[in-house]
Amino acid sequence: MKIGYVGGISGVCGSLTPPAIKAMKMATEEINNAGGIMGRPVEVIYRDSKTKPDEGAKQARDLIVSDKVEIITGVCSSSIFMSVFPVTKEYNIPLFSALSGTHKPNIDFFYPGVFQTQPHTIIEGKALAEFTKQKGWKKIVTMAMDYEWGRTTIEVYKDHLAQIDPSAKIVKELWPKFGESNMTSFITATLADQPDAVIAVTAGVTTNSLIKQGKAYGLFDRTKVVAFLVTQTLMDMGTEVPDGIYGWSRAPFNALGTARGADFVKRYRARYDGEYPTDWGVLGYDVMYFIKEVVTRAGNTKSEDMSKAAASFTFDSVRGQLRSRTLDNTLDSPSYIGITKKTPEYPFPILTDVTAIPGSKLLPSEAEVLKMRAMANK
């Protein structure tokens, strides 16, 4: 069984993708050693989107037409997911998104073959709003990368915060470009408003720059910051990350809270010379086993059959017991929020005091989904 992987092996996602591939290769070997999927050996063909939407669409089409893959997975980032999705929909090929954030292919533009196994922008945006209310912050600055993931997360955040805490006000919205490395003007603009908190929806070099340059301006002493701090960022930044920053994450290896998660971390480290799995590693491993379970239960790789199969069982993931639903083929993945801290146990900062907010509490209702689809298809 051929599975195509479209991911940002180079470009902005270049530092995030390799651990996902390592974990997927590990899972693929385990699956094949156990007899494959329905007795068929699994081959994953990896293609580089270069973190560019047009290249992602091109690679997806080539995997379907030339390599005859039956399933496609990936995809980093949200803009690539949005470009790959129409291609898989055209050919009615199942697409399992494990690494990108936008909810739109599943919620707004659904077809039965599109699945999401990571917490998407509705889950994460609502989680950030719930956390804002919990902390009692009233004066907020948002800082998000100016593309699909950033825009959509902030849209969800604003809408949900207005519903649950009308007294909280967003006093400024800042939009650094995708891949921005000079964050000084955004930092000074933030501090000028003296907010209670900053909600930062940034990744990669933009987050790294926010931390480095933010320290120089006293950002973390003068306000609270809630940043997207996945394990890869904490590894890359090391001691430069101040203690006490609030971080939101998709699958922190040290806070998975499951026996299956602890076992995965142990085996991943044994295989990869003591390296710790990143969030993308956890998600990459989970998606391979979810594909295996769904295909096995469906008995084939037809989109409609797989959608029904996905909703028919509880998936024993590395992150815990998760459920999908035929409404949108979305796993109710948790969103994690913690506080950065340097500890003797790890050679890089980790998130501590982590709260896992269940996706089941954050996913939109059927009525809400149908309303969003109607609006998107006007």
C-alpha cells in the first residue's frame, strides 16, 4: 500500500518536519513487522512541498497520478493543506492532515476523504480564549503570522472570547508576515499599549525572533506572553527561552500523560540516539497508526467507507483515547498549555504545569458546522 507524504522538508517548515518523518518511518516499520495493513506492506513516499502552496499541490498531484498512492498525509503548513486539499478532493483520495492547523478543509469545505488528527484552529483558538478568561486578562494584544493559520486562529479566538468574556478587549492586532525575523516593531507596538497579555500565533523563525528580541525589550517582564512553544522551538532556543512564558502546544512529549505515550518516547529515544520526540514526531507517529486502524476497519481505502470506519471506534493514540466523527472526520485532539521552565532532567526548557484541554469540549456542534459550511459555500 503506497502512502504519499507531502511536507515542508525545506522552507519555513524545514526544522519541524524531520522529526515527523523519523516517527512515521518508525511507525511504518512497526506496522510492516506486524503484517502491514490488511496483509499489505506499507510504503511511504516522501515529497518536499518546500513550504510553498503551489509546490505542495504539484507534489500531491504527482503522487496520485504517477506514484499511484492510495492515501496522502502530511501537511506542514496550513497554506499547504489548503492547496493539497483540492487535489485530493478532485481524485477522491483520502487525505490525513497531521501537522497543519487550519480547520477549513474539514469544517468549511468537507468531503468524506479529508481527516484531521491534530488539534486544528477551532480547538486551539477556543483553548486560548478559555485560558485568557481563566487568567482574568482584560487587555489583550494579538500577534499572529499573516497567513491562513494565524488569521484563522485569531478569528476563532476573538469570536470565542467575546462569547465567554465580553469584558475582555483586544486592543491591537499585529500581523508579522509569514517567516518574519525582525520582530522589533511588533514588540514596541505591543508594549505601547501596556496589555495584560499577548496571544502569539507564530512559529519557527518568527517565534525564535520574538523570544530573542523580546528579551532585549523586556517584553516578558512587562506583560504576560502566551506563545506557540512546541518542543522543537524549545530545543532550538535552549537557554535563551526565559522561564515563566506561557506556551501552547500540540503534543509535548513530557506531558502526554499516557502509558502509550511514555512507551513511544522511550522507544523513539532508543532508536534515535537519545533524541526526544517533538510535537511533530508524536503527531507523525499517531497518524500512521490511525491510518492503519481506519483502513483495516473500512476494509478498503474508499473515502466514504473510511469516514464511517473512523467514527466507529476509540483510537488509542499516543495522546490518549480519541474519537473521530463523520460530521467532519476530526479527532477530538487535546490542546496543551503550560509554563516554560529549565530543569536538570532535560537539556532544553520544557513546558511544566501542563493542562490538556480536551478537544471534545472545544469542537463545534453539528449546527455550528453546518452554519459555517453554508456561509463558506455562498
